[in-house]
Amino acid sequence: MGRIFTSHLEGRVYSCKFCKAHLASVEEVVSKSFHCRDGKAYLFNTVVNIRSGVPEERLMTTGRHKVVDVYCNKCMQAIGWKYIEAFEHSQKYKEGKYILERYVEIAIGNFN
């Protein structure tokens, strides 16, 4: 395997709890009121330093969605998922956005 390149974000950022790789700027948070199987989760517009899994359909509490699991690019820990498609009209706003599970990415700091 070759060298892993990671992006470094400026300002206050969310980072991987396990390896401290930057994942998202605090300005990218859309909502902090989401839940996952292990507790709270945050919805983000964009994230960096991730790898994506295979698309699959899942039945969630808000309906059926096509999602891909996302993993930290540096340590390969599962950190959440990306919404590819929402099948219910009221859930379309999630398409293209990311869920990061709070227990994984809660490390936040000012890294200027």
C-alpha cells in the first residue's frame, strides 16, 4: 500500500477519535439531532479524509435509503455513512450528506 495523504482543515474541526485525522469543519454541521445504533450522530454537508464502502439499501427509522458506509482514510475505522438516495420525498434533503457517529468523531479542537 502506498502513502496515505490526508487533508488538514483550518479552524475548529471534528477529528477521528482513534487517529485524530481531520474529518469536517464545524461550519459543515447541518444537524446534531440524528441518532445511530450506538447513540447520537451529526449530519454534515461535506467531510474529508474518508473512504467509501459499497452502496446498499437500508431501512432506517425515517424510511428506506441507499447509503454507503464511510471509513477514516487514515485508520480505517467505520465512522458513519453517506446518503446516496432517499426514497421518500420528505427525506431528499439528506442526499449527498454524511452522518458521522458522535462516539467516533466527537474529538473537536482548534488547530490553527
